Amino acid sequence: MGNLRTNITGSPSFILTGFPGLETMEHWLAMPLLLLYAVSIVGNALILVIVKEEQSLHQPMYYFLSLLSVNDLGVSLSTLPTVLAALCFHAHEVTFEGCLAQMFFIHLFSWTESGILLAMSLDRYVAICNPLRYATILTNARIVAMGLATLIRSFLLILVFPLLLQRLPFCHTQNVLSHAYCLHVDMIKLACADVTLNSHYGLSIVLLTFGLDSALIFLSYVMILRSVLAIASHEERLKTLNTCVSHICAVLIFYVPMVSVSIVHRFGGNLPHVVHILMSILYLFVPPVLNPIIYSVKTKEIRHRLLKKINLLIRLTNNQ
């Protein structure tokens, strides 16, 4: 019996799922996903380059935006290897260790993004409600400390996931995942043991992190709104609120798909598989793609700098 358990838990492998029933079209279906990857990687990389090069952008708001871009790059690069392997090269098998590593990084960056969005809401609160002390409150040292605290919190919470998964036996002949990448809630469904601890721990940290972060973000905007309504000029009120639009959009495109995919995974067992695929794509692909687009469109300084780079690139291309 001991040998059987060793074989079961020793080195299980998992089968990645692309688009079931549409295998002959996966190359074509992969093209939009690869386009999303390209937009995400190039867009977030450009944000980092622009903030680094433009001296006027060396402010807390743009430092937090840089952290968000680095995190979004992490999300995209975490899923890219297995999505490419499954959809473009039909390499659907991944080892248990590889699946654990990918699962860890996907969830690490997701939890970290929630903390960064909370830090960005604090930035907007201080800038609007206490503008005279903005520079003294959000110093470079405090921004670094907030970034590190967010990362350490996520790391410690997510580190428990692989530890809990390693104790579970996976005894199926084929452990078929629901997606082309590994997620915790997807992996525990394939275990041949009681996963109550895994499930309860996952739900608990979702409530303690995403739940707490979203509540604090909401509270910060209630206080921001109170401060804005106290401004006498209608034009000044709109101008002040306009500085929050990009962040509000980033919060919505992160939390709405995240909550939706959680609901679908937990309660949508009877839904068509394509629904699970679409929800996971919204959750992992849309925020890294839309964040740089939103901030490029809504932030004048970034937009102008980006247009300069595009014009320079066009001139260089024409000269060649």
C-alpha cells in the first residue's frame, strides 16, 4: 500500500486543455491570444521605459504605475509558455513540479496586483484629500516599503498552496486541467483525497486579501468623493475626479473578471466548458492588456511621450 501511494504521488503529470472540440482550429484561435500577449508585453514595457526616461514622471503615481506594469508583465509571462506549448505546438503534458511552479507565480502576481491597486488608491486619496503633504507622506522609501510589503504578503500566502498540493495524491490515469495553464482551484479538483483544507484555505485568503483590499479601495473612494464634493467649482470637481478614472478602470477590469471566474469555478460545474475558458481568458489576459492602454489614453504625460516614440519610430522606418 505504501508503494502504491509513492507511485501515485511521486511524479504525476497534468494534461493542458486548449479548446476542446476545436483542435483543428487551435492555430487560428491561438492568434488572438498571441496578439493579446504582444500588446500586453509591449504596452507594459513601454510604460516602464517612458516612466524611467521622463524626469517629470518620477512621482509616486507613476512609480505605482510602474509596479503595476511589472506585475502585469509577470502575469503574461507566467502563462505564456504553456499556452504556446498547448495551442501552437500541441504539447499538452506538463509535470507536477512545472504545474506547481506556474500555479504559484500566476496566483502570486494576481494577489500582488490586488495590493498594488490598493496602494494606488492610497496615492489618489493622499493626492486629493491631503495634497499639501503628498510629497512628504509618499516618499520614495515608503513607496518601496509598500511594494515590498505587498509582494511579501502575497508570497507568504501563496507559498502554502504548493505545500498543501504536495500532500495530495493524484491517482487518475490522465489529470486533465480545464485550461492551458495551472490554477489552484483546477488542480485540487483532480486530487483523489479530501481537499477541504485546500478549498477552505483558498477561500479564506481570497476573503482576507481580495475582500479586504477591495473594501479599503471602496472606502478610499468614499473619502475621495466627500473631498471632491466639497470643492465649489464644478469644473474643478470634474478635473479632480478625472485623475482617478484610470485607476477606477484598472480596479474594475481586475476585480470583476476575478470575482466572475471564482463564481464560475465554484458554482458553474454544469456550464459549458467554453464558458470556463472565456472567463479565465478575461481574468488573466484582459487586465495586462487594458491597463497600459487605459493609462496611455487617459494620462496626458504618458500619451505625449508615447506619441513621440511612435513618431520617432516612423521617421526611422521611413529613413531606412
